[in-house]
Amino acid sequence: MQVNTQELIERFAKVFPGDSPRCVARAPGRVNLIGEHVDYNDGFVLPIAMSQALYVVAGPADDGHVTVNTTAFSESVRFPANDPGPPGSPMWGNYIRGVARMLLNRNVRIKPARLLIHSDVPVGGGVSSSAALEVGTAMALLTLAGQRLDPIPLALLARQAEHEYAHSPCGIMDQFICVLGKKDHALLLDCRSQEYEQLPLRFPETVLAVMNTQVKHEIGGSEYPVRQRQCQEGLAILKAGHPHIASLRDVTSEHLDTCEKRMDVVAFSRCRHVVTEIRRTQQAADALRLHDATQFGQLMTESHVSLRDDYAVSCPELDALVDLATGVPGCYGARMTGGGFGGCAIALIHRSAEQPLRDAITKEYDTRFKKPAIVYVTVPADGAFVHSL
Ligand code: GLA
């Protein structure tokens, strides 16, 4: 799945005859190993940047506009360089307009430009193609303007674009891993302090399998703010009983127990997921430090059970993939990754288990759901970067 930058440059020349590209930005998708639905609760997350990425080939224009084409969609997006306008259609254009607006708000003088976007990151696959689009676009526009932003302000700007232009109230995980990813490392990110640690992902003889359900996680869009609200409802009751609590990060299982009777049963389960998931993520980081794949895998599977039963963000296809994977000898653990309701599951497996896992999925999943799950192996890659041509 290696993308040939030279081919993209040639493609740019065909799409925009007479214009020359000046830079190519590469922004990866992400796989979260553990720490799901906790970033907006001040928790810890442990994602990796994937080897699959989105590319933005960019060159200057002299017509006062930013014109964006993609290799995936036939429509293009075009707006005056000094006014990206409000969110509208097509949906993918909103990430670009949003980023342009946030850059202008920071007094970046966006130059008229031609952008060609190509992505290896499956769209709607729960591996954050949107953060890759935001970050890749921002880097390309900044480079054409002769400016740069440090990784964290860049990630925060990209997330702001997603909030305001895609109306998705996401946490900070996706944009942070997109800019901070490091080859062969996972990122332990404290979403409260924004401090982070790059931990080497060193489980000898293991690989990380990504299993795409081929179910687009669209419903997740509407359920996501509902989960946030349920967490806030639970938090309000916990705070009433324990005034020092600022967020679910400060909550222990004992606090939960003392407040259970006063809490709505749904809010209680949502909070229990968050509290236990934050703890699991810290334990998983320790397992990573000790190269203990068995412990890490077990925590992954426990995370899935919690997301399925307490947080209710899984779906039959994700559950089936996790059950299939954990039934294959040599699988240490498996879970859904990302927002849920479709998208991808991941499994930590001994490398000898790759073919048996593929066979089991073809036999069981593809027959049961009448569509093939796409399985591939990924390794932690570097975060986004841009190179000038
Ligand atoms: C989506 C959001 C992230 C995070 C995950 C769930 O990917 O964009 O901020 O909340 O869901 O962990």
C-alpha cells in the first residue's frame, strides 16, 4: 500500500494543467490501542499513527482561490483564499474550509492554491481519516504561506476546525497522534495535561492486525454527543457527593459505588466504562514498558467488553471480529478501536496467527455478514510531515 509520491505529482499535473506543486504533506490515520472514549473525559489514550496516510499535493495559484480536488470524489471544492465561507456541501470540503478559517483566525495569510488529495486511510473506517485531512491540509497551506506551526498548536487548530466546521465534538486524541506519531512507538497521551510519552511498541514476534468491518460508523456521529452528555450527567452526581472531583479522571470505583443509587443506570454504566478504561490504559502502558503482550492483550479484550456492555458503542460486526480473533490460537487480545458503531477492530497476534486469523474471518465473518472484512497488518509510523519539492 506504499504510495508513490512521484505518481501523485504527475496526477497533480493532469488535474491542474500548467500548475506546479511545491510541497507534499503526508498525514497518517490512527489506530487507538486502548483508552477509548476517555479523551473527552480527561483520561489517558494510547494510539499509534498507522502506516496508511493521506497526502496533500499543493501548489500556488494566481486566481485568488483555493481549489481542491481529490482522487476519490469527482466534485471539487473552491473558495476565495481569504474567505473559506461557512460549512456546506460536500461534507469532506468542510474539513478544508474549517482548517482555512482557523488559519486565517491565527493571521496566517493563506495563499491562492491548488490542492490534490489522495488517501490510503479508509474513510468512515474509524481510523480517523478526518484528522489526517485536517492536519495534511493545514500543513500544506502553511507551507505555501511560508509558515509553520508546532505540533500541539497544529493539532488543536485541526480539532477546532472539526468542532466548528464538521460539528463533531471530538476529543484531542486523533489530531494529537496524527502530528505526534513516531515510528515503532505508541503515544501515551494524558488528555488532561496534554503531556505525552512515546513508548516503544516492542512485543517480540507479534503483529497488529486491523480488521475493517466495512460498516461505516455513521451512527457514531449522532451517538457521540449523547455519550458525552451521559458522562456529564453522571459526573454532576459524583461531584455533588465529592466536591474535589473535576472530571471522570478523578473518579475511582469507590466513588462510583457510593453514588450508584443516586445515578441513572445508563449514566452509571457510561461512567464505569470511563473510570475502568482510564485504569486499563495506565496498566496497558505498564505492560508495554515490560514487553508483556499477554497482559496487554488481556486489557484490550477487557476494554472491548466494557465498550460493548457499559458504553454501548460496539455493533454485531465488531463483536463478531473480536470473538473470532480471540478464538484464534496466538491472539493475545482484540477490541474495537475508535468511535465505534462500525469501523475497525484490532487484534494483537503472534505473527504465526496472521493466516489462521484471515482464514477464520473469511470462513465465519464473510459468510455471516455477506460482505468481506478487510484485514491488514499495520505498524506504528511517524506522524504528519511535509516535504517541499
Ligand atoms: C473519535 C473521536 C476521538 C475519540 C474517539 C473515541 O475518534 O474523534 O476524539 O473520542 O472517537 O475514543
